[in-house]
Amino acid sequence: MEFVCRIGTPEGRVEERVASAHDESTLRRDLEGKGLHVFAIRRRGLLRGLEIPGLRRRRRRIAPADLMVFNQELAALLRSGLPVLQGLEMMAGRVREPFFREVLNGVRDQVKAGKDLSEAFASFGDAVPPLYPPTLRAGERTGELEQVIRRYLRYQSLVLNARRRVASTLIYPLVLVGLSLVLIGVMTLYVVPKFTEFFASLDTELPLLTRAIMGGSIFFRQNWLPILAALFAGGFTLGQWRRTENGARWLARVKLSLPLVGPIFHQTAFSEFCRSLSILLSGGIPVVVALQNSVSAVGNAFIRERLVSIIGRVREGAPLNEALEATGLAPQIATDMIRVGEATGSLDEMLSNASDFLDQAVDTRLQRILSLLEPIMLVLMGAIVAILLVAIYLPLFSLLGQVRA
């Protein structure tokens, strides 16, 4: 079989190569054995000539909530002394989500054939979180699979809670934006046209602001279908482009450069890196291998590709804190805590502490942004409504003044 591999070299370059192998897991092991960092592997299509260059097909993934429930049940079954294979057979029959059930059935069949649990999950590629197979591999090597799964559960819980906090923080501003759009739509589509008909019957010169508002209302009412079609097409095109390598990298850089929220994306990415590296190191995974998998777990594509260079530096003997400082992207507090962890032999613990600190900093910044965003949104809504009302009533005041005169 032929596969398209996106890899990182020890020199820090990111390349895409075509390679042949019996299956994906074998190819991954071969590439990692050569010192390469594997970002993604996908089967090369037979009709590749018809594919749009640079456009990747969207792949299904296991929902984080489903994986968390599975890990909770698997840890409980292992604690009770039940073998892995019997536990998989029990859980595969109870899973309701079709895709996850398909994955578990495949994992069960591979484990029954003699493969390790980590290798079975790794064979499903992007459907499984990149950190999960190496975490299971750490538990299998040390004989502490249950404890490692529980550490991964804690990691999952912290990540999901952080995402929920961000989502809940943004609910109120999004509601305000939605109400503003609804209000503008009602005013533009129903209120303004009524006054347009009224003013058209009057032989008077309308103010510039009124003419502009009414012209915009007429244009939108006459062209609302092409406008919506253009917005839909633009959104679809942007959504497809952001799944390409260049699109993902560009969007990641834009996120980091945004005012106010850019540091949030930056700190969140390094929190993911520190926490995943802590989980793997505490499970006994060698530093270089743990780095390879932790880099893959970083959500921001730009930071992820810049972090590839630290793998080669650490392999050559450089301290992790110095390798991170050389990227120019690591928060100073994170490198300081990592330096202390390397000096005291408690790197996994200090990485976990650094992740906790960064998460707390993100929460603090989010609350500050929200406290600023609420009054800004209210003032903006008021200003928009005021402009619409002034545009509508200004001609009436002019007519009233002429009548009195």
C-alpha cells in the first residue's frame, strides 16, 4: 500500500513524502525508528489524479466524551481483574455510537489476534487522539495499564473542563451579537421599508444618513438570495481551505496574532503540550518519544510545527528548557518551571504544575476580556440602534420644523 506521510525531520523541517508499507502502524514504526516525527499518515487514493491539490478529506473521530466513558469503564474492569479482551467484548456491545462501536470491534479483533491494545488503537490513525496510543503503550510496558488510563482520564477531564469554561464564557457575548443581528435585520427588513414608502410620498430632500440606510435596506431586500448564497459559498470554501496544511497554518498564525485573545491561544497550546508530556513521562516513556507524541497533541498547527525542532535538539543532548527557549514561542514561566524540574529530577511534576499555571492564566485573561467585552457590546448595540433611529426620525424632525416655520 502507498501512504502519504507528513513528517518532521530532526532538523526541524516539515515534509510530505509518499511511502509504501504493509499497513499504517508498520509504516509509523519504521519512520519513528529513523528519528522522524510523524504528524499524519493517510492512504494514497487510487483516484488521486482527480483530487483537489492540498485538500484533505475530513475524517471521522471518536468524540472525547465517548472516549472518556470508555476509559472509565475500562479502568474499572481492569481494577476488578478482568482481562483486556473480555473487557473490550463487553463494552463493544454496549456502545451506541456507530463509528465508535466500529472502532472498538476492530480493536477487539486485533487484540484477539495478538496485538497490543495500544497498537490496535494506533491502527485507526486520526480517529483516535494522538496522545492515547502512546499513553496505553506506557501502561503496557510498565504493567500499570489501569493507573496510566486513570492519568489519561484526569488529562481528558482537565482538557474538557477547560473547553467548557471557554465555551460558557463566550455564551453571553455571542447572545448579545445574535440579538444585535436580529434587531438590525428586523429594522432593515420591516421598519425601514415602511418609512421608505412614507418618505417617497413626500417631496423633500432626505439627509445623507437616511438615504444611506434606506439604500442599504432596498439593496438587501432585492438581493438577499445572492447575498446569502455568496456567504454560504464563502463559508464553505473557507472551511475546506482551513483543513489544508497551508490553511491550518495560516489560521493558527492569525489566532496567535489576534489582540487580547492571541495570548489565550498561545498559552492553551503550551498547556496542552506540557500536560501531555507530563502524562507520558510519568508513564515511563523515554523523553524523545514522549516529545514526539506530545508535539502531535498540540492543537495549534503553527506552534506544533515550530516545536518539531526541539525533538532533534533534545536527542542531541540539549536540555528541554533550552530547546524550548530556542523556538522563541515558549512562555517564560513554562521554561523556568521546566528548568527546575530537570535540575531536581521531577520534570513530569513540574510540567503538570506549568500546565496548571497556564490554565489558570487563561481563565484569568478570559474573565478580564469578558468584563471588557460586555459593556463594549452593549455600547455597540446601543450605537447601532441609535443610528437607525436617527436616520428614520431625522427627516420627521426636519418636516416638523418646516411646518412650524
